[in-house]
Amino acid sequence: MFMTNCLHILVSFDTSQLLEEAYEALKTFEILGIQKKLNIGASTCPSVVDTLGSSSSSLKDLFYAMNVNMLLNCEINEDGFAGVASRLKSSVLNANSVLDFYYSIESLRLIKISRYKKYEGK
């Protein structure tokens, strides 16, 4: 039943679906070793790209979009990363809570790792 629920989250993924749920399902598949056997990126990556490209995305959504991207390696151009990084740097300076600070710092770290992986061709 749990696997069915995870698959449902990813297969029926749309922009209204929470990226947090998608990340949890993807992480479960990674732990179980079945992520590589499924073509999940086609249904999930467009939402990641939309979230990262939207100026109205919350810090939490950006954080989960970056986490999903780390698992799926979605196609995000350098300008997309640069825009998000700029917004996150500003959020670090103006964070209203520890959680906002965490989401900003961790997302910046994930952007750095993603850029490195892309540069290294991994």
C-alpha cells in the first residue's frame, strides 16, 4: 500500500502537488533502490523548474524543489540557478525565522552542489 501511495504521488504529480511529498516519495524510492527503474523525472521536473522560476515560490518550496532536483537532476539552466541564488542570498539577510534561514542556506548549498555536478558532468 505504501509503495502504491508513493507511486501515485509521483505519477500523478502536477503543479498543485506539494514538492515536499514528492521529495519524501523519491527519497523512499532511493532508499529502496528502485528510483533508477522508474521514469519519474518527466512528471516531476516541470514542477521543479516552474517553482524555481517563480518569484512567488516560498522558501520552503524552493528548498524542496532543490532537494527533488538533487535526486532527479532536472534540466535547470544557469540563469535559473542564478536567479534563485540571488533571491536566497537576500533571504538569508532578511530571514524572519530560523526555519527561513535554514531553507535559504540549505538551498544555496544544494545549488552549489548542483552546479558542481553539472560542471563535472556527473
